[in-house]
Amino acid sequence: MAMLKQVNISMLFVEALSKMPKYVKFMKDLLTYKRKLGELSTVMLKEECSAILQNKLLEKRRDPSSFIIPCMIGSLHVGKSLADLGARINVMPYKLFKKLGLGEPSNTRMSIQLVDRSIVHPTGIAEDLIVVVGPFSYLVDFVILDINEDVDVPLILGRTFLATAKALIDVNDGKLILRAGGEQITFSISNNMKHPELHDDLDY
């Protein structure tokens, strides 16, 4: 046993990853599904996302394709975010972005049309931020907007995030399932504050 403790193994990081099939597939999926924000020009947001950006109160959550989920950006605890299949982009308030200490976002010519047809122009974009949901980490691109931060729901995670996370939405049961590395995490629209369930029996 003492001899084994003295054994050192040298291996390139890339070579080490090649020995981990699930991790290789996970990283390949991240790069495949992540969309570049620079390819977008004008983006339209529906009622629920527009209400959050305009700091309006939603009396009732009517859309079964949107869920409130907890998440972190890197090591920064965000709390709740709106995962919305109807949102084409992922949105982060500028004040929240500054807390990450990443300098200034990259410039963009994108414009965003809200449900009332008003136009807002992003401060910039931030690419490849690490979003942590439960045990999973995803690379996500964000549009940064200089808006008042919604205390309850500061982030919007749209279709690009849901594609990266291989999301499944069960409208009948009101469930959102995110997947990675042979595991899945489930959120319920009826009670978003409950702890999500973890499963490791998913077959890709």
C-alpha cells in the first residue's frame, strides 16, 4: 500500500478526458447545441419574459412551457431563474453581470422587441458563462441588459439553454427535465420551490 501511494501517473488532460466516454459526450453536446448570439439581429420576447424585463407583476403563470428553477452562475448564487421555451435568448441584468467581476460584456448590434413592440438595446453579450443547475454545469451565452434586476427572477434561460441541457417538457404533468451525463433532474411547475429529484437511469 505504501508503494502505491508513491506512484505518480502523468497524462495529458485531453487524454484523460478521452478515457471518460460520458464526459466526452457531454462536452460534445455542449458545443453542438450552444448557439452564437452574434448571429442574431432582432429578437422578440413574449409576454412573460417582457413582464420580467419591464418589472411588471404577473398575476398568474399561464404558460406551461416556462418554469422557475434555481441556479448559479459560476460560484455566484442567483437563486431563481425563468426557464422559458418561448424565449429565444438567455437574458441577464447588467447589475448581476457586474457581480461576476468579468469586466465589460462584448459589443453587439442586436435589438430586442418586447411584447408591447417597444425596442431595447443590450449593453452587450457574454459568452461561455458556466450555469450550474443542481449537479449539472452548462456553458451558456447571455444577452446583457441594463434593466432593473428582478429580485425574484433575475435571469431568463431560453431555448438555447434548454437545447444545451437536453430539456424535456411534459406539459400534461407540468414537469421540466434537464439531462447530462446519464442523469436527469426534474422540476415541477406546480411547486417550483420543492427540491428537484435526481435520476441516474436515463439512456441517451
